[in-house]
Amino acid sequence: MLAEIDFAQDSSVVARQLIGVTVLVDGVGVRIVETEAYDRLDPASHTFGGKTPRNASMFGPPAHAYVYRSYGIHWCLNFVCREADHGAGVLIRAIEPLFGLDVMRARRGAADKRLLCSGPGKVCQALGVTHAHNGLPLGAPPFVLLPREDEVAVLAGPRIGISKAMEVPWRFVEAGSTFLSKPMRMV
């Protein structure tokens, strides 16, 4: 168990449980407020077509990072879950900045705290996450995961930014958070 989460569970379960968890990368810390779940049987997942050099980390052990480049521009951070060889993970879509704001602002070139980490590419840029983090265990430096301090209200709805299986309600957000990538659309 890491941050009181069993990463060997289904990605949709882990994605919901990650809301409110604090993540530090080299001491820069944030609170997760938005996630999306992906599974090997999901046509929107990078693992749907099987294991490749790009997605190999998603087929590795749970509680490891899967970092990939989106559209050749932005790094995106996922937390691998389920058993090894399954190919499931949770995309970290948005976070609330807590520690190391000056570092995040310098990395992002943005002053507005709300806009620092309101999207998966912004998350990685603010935290300094690159492909060098791909495959690293979440329970060892540079990562630290801390459990929720309080209970949080979590909403579920359709995922965004994808062209397949968009209706699947595997996007999870902290209710009322002002740090989301986009407002939650309820179905």
C-alpha cells in the first residue's frame, strides 16, 4: 500500500482514490484534484493494441510511473495499476500546487496558481517530470505519495481529450476544485 492505496486494483478504483492524495517530486508538492482511468481493454488506452516500446511501463508492476509525450509536445504522467502485464494506469490530469510554488512558476512561466497545473502537460512541466521518470517506482525518490488528509467529495464523468470511448465515466475530480483542467460535464 502506498498513500493508503492498493495500486493492484482496477484503474477506475485507483483513479478515484488518488483524488486528494499529495504527490511530491523532488520536494515540489501538489494535491491531485483530477484523474482519468485507462485499461488494456479500453480502446482509448495506449495499451489497447498490446505492449510496445512506448507503453512498456504500463505493463510493468503497479505503483510505477508511465510517462509519455503527448502530440510530440507535452509529457504526461500516469500511475500504473493492476497486476504486471495487464496494461492499466491513471493519468494525472490536474493538481493543486502546494509546495515549491516558486519552482513551479519558474518552470511554467506562469504566475496564476490556478493555471500552473490545470492539465496533464502543465502537471509534468510544473513538477519537472520528463521521460527520465518513466518506469520509476512511486514509493521511492524522487516520488513521495502522502495519503489524503481529509475525506474529499469525488465526482465521476466522461473523460476528455480523447476520440474513443469518450462516454466512459472514468474521469474523476474533486468536487468544487478550482484547479481542474476543464469543468466537469455530468451525464
